[in-house]
Amino acid sequence: MFASKKNRVVSAATAAILLVSSAPVFASSTATGSLINTATVLASCTVVGSTIAFGNYTSSQVDQTGNIAVVCTNGTSYTIGLDAGAGTGATTSVRKLTGSLGGTLNYALYRDSGHTNNWGSTIGTDTQAGTGNGLVQNLTVYGRIASAQTPLAGVYTDTVTVTLTY
């Protein structure tokens, strides 16, 4: 019985050696291919305007600034236009704050600190152009309420729409 088990172990070991030693040897070879990678970056922009708080008006000229924050994809050209606002009879040259008790108060918005370049909505004429860099770009809006107006007492407001075209 012991010899029988020993013969089986020897036979199994011999068979394993023969299988390993008689295995064919293959030459090493490689193959190559390509992996093509693509991506598309779409032009996009966002815009947010701040509040211009003129404060108290006492018939003297009041100058104040606001901010427009623009984020556009790097290299994307854009223009920023401001409409006439919601005041009755307003234009982009003479905007109108409307009083809580009636009446209006004229004001203007400019692209420069010298208050000479009106900020309107006609592209190529009175809008602000720029090119995105992928980061926030802050544009200053210069507001002015002219002197010598005689409005009714009250709180005056207006909403101007900021249009970003790209």
C-alpha cells in the first residue's frame, strides 16, 4: 500500500516535469495602437451687476460707482450693454429713478471716471468690450445724478438690465 502511494506521487511528479519541460517556447512580440483623446471647450459667460447707492440727494451733483462682474471662457470676446432702465421716458443717455411718492430723478451711467463715455446698449457705439480670461473681471460703472433737480421727497429706484453678448 505504501509502495502504491509512492508510485503515484512519483508518477505525478514525473508527469508535471515532462509537461513543464516540453512546453513550447514562444518568441516575445508586441503590438501597438493609438488612443485618440478629444475634448471641446464651449465659449460661455456669466454676468452679475451690483447696486449703485447714490445716497441722499440735496440738489447737488452726486457721483457714485457700481460694479459689473464678468466671467468668460479664456479667449472669449464679449460686450456689455446697459439698457435705459425701467423709468418712464428713460433713454440710455438720460435714465430715470422713479420715486416712491411719484416723480422721477434723472441720472446717467458712464464707462469712464471722467463721466464722458455714456454706457448704453448699442454694440460698437456705447458698450464696453472685453476678452475673457477664465477669471472674474470687474468693470466699474460710474453713475451721476446731475445737480439742480427738484424731485419730490421719497425713495427713488430703477432697474437697469445688463446684457452680455459673446
